[in-house]
Amino acid sequence: MNNDQNETNAPMPASDQVMNSHPEANFLQSTNYARMNELLGNKTIVLDFIKDGHALLIVRNAKRGRYIEIPCGPLIDWSNKTLVKNVFAKIQEIAKQNKCVFVRIRPQLNKTPENMKLLSELGLVESPMHLAAEHTVMIDLTLSKDELLANMRRQTRYEVRRADKLGIKVSSDNSEEVFKEFHQVQTETAKRQGFVPPSLKVLLAEREAFQDNAIIYTAATADGEKIAYGLVIRDGEEGDYYEAASTLLNRKLPGAYALIWQAIKDLKAAGYKRFNLWGIAPPGQPNHRYAGVTTFKTGFGGKIVEYVPAHDLVISKIGYLKDLVVEKARKRRRHL
């Protein structure tokens, strides 16, 4: 890991220090996520601006050209125009040093005309692909359990209670064995639902990096038949429903409902302030890859949040134009 402000080797601050300074942060800017990428062989660069901000940069080597990702960052005071300008000048400098074609960022900024204008004024262009969930459901865990239940859609509340009556049990584990089981079921789920799942290598790197804060929840019948799985990652003030999988039983049994409700209760008991259900379809896009889970997730009554879309800082115009052709074709194939 390269810890970088003025090309120094100062130690990167602990994840909780970053999160405390920037409560909007999630695990994608954390120490643990940097460690996960290192385990996968990706170069990481950390920019720490003392009290002014933090950015985790991940260098990706693709056939179409090297580029940098800054998912859910930088974590800075976006109202401080001088700071923002200096941060992006440093990011551009690092990208050039690493011979990157472009830098892709998706800041933790709500999508407003003002924020879209801000990114445009920095010379950024809207990306053809997403980077982290731009539309999501955020559940406020500071509410009481009764309030959380009351905020649910009536059908969702019914399914949560039906799961209890049916004796559906939800367990949680982070052993290597359960991660391998999750990967196998998710691969089967992906074939049915048409999405690209993470590899086992990625899942095991997440487990190693996040340790006890990467948890597989499993919903099963009273007889032990598996229904649904969910990977929840915890960091800072937030828990994230990052990955999911299910068996065919989930079509007729409310396993996923029981799973989410148990995760909500566990995160609340552990003192987390919000639960990010991680990815729903944008309004008016019935063919989007997340359209099928949108009704399910929004039923839990959280706040729908729309972040600015991913934007690119172009370093090499010729290389970037080549990349655009590839990514636009990929976007069409994946119904994004």
C-alpha cells in the first residue's frame, strides 16, 4: 500500500478515524478495503490531507488501459473550493505518474444540479459505467424496532412475520467454509438472474481483509434447507448488504425477508447507525439489472438515496475514447 500525500510513507490512519471524520463514508474508502485490494494484487494509494480529507485510490490494470478508481470518495469538504481543486490536482498528478488513461470517481454526494455542476467545473465527464451503488435504500438504525417495522410496506411486514411463523431461522458466520458455500449458491443464482458474481478469490479476500466485519447471513427452514444468503460488511457507522444469493426455495418462502430483518436487528444492537441495502434500479428503468430487487428492498421503508453518477477525469483522450467504445457495449449487454 502506498500512503501518499506529498509522496511520504506516513502510516495510513485507522479506518475508524477516517469514518469519524467523515460520517458519510462507507467501507469502500476504508483501510480494510485497501487491504482487500492488496490481497488481490491491486496497487492502492492513500491521500490523507491531515484534517481536510482522505482518498483511497485503486489502480486497475485492464486490457483497454490502466485507470484509477476512487469509490465513494474522495472524503473531503466539497464546499471548500480551494481544497477540492488541490485534491484533484494531486489525483491528476498521481494518475499521470502511474500512466493511467483516466480516473473514475463516485463521490458521496447527493445528485443535485449543484453537485453535478461542481463535478463538471472540475473537468470531469459522466462515466459510461457505474462505480458503487448510485441508487440505494438507507435504513435509519437509530429508530426503535417498532418504528422500523411500522415504516415497512405492509406486504414486507407480513412476510417478516410469516417467516417467524414458519420457523425460518437466520444464522451468521464468517468461516471460510460458509464463504465457499455462498460462492457456489451465488454462482447458481447468477446463472438464473443474469448477473456477473464476484469470484471466490474476491470473496475470500473480503473475508481476510474485513475479518469479523464480513459476515454471511443464511436463512434456512426449520429442517435446515437453505433459502437465502447475504454478505453484510460493516465499517464506520454503516452496515452494507453487499452481496446476495438464493436457492429456488426463496421463490415461495420469505427467507430473504427474515435475513434482512435479522441483519437490521444485529446492526442496531451493535450500535451501527444505518443499513445500506446497496443497489436499486433508477426510476423509470424497468429493464435495469436491479429492477427485480428494487421492490423487495424499498419495502423495508428506508430512505431512497440517489448519489451523483460516476464521473471520469480524462488523462489520455485517445485511450479514453477507445475505452468508451468497450464500456458502452458492456453496459448494453448487462442492462445497466
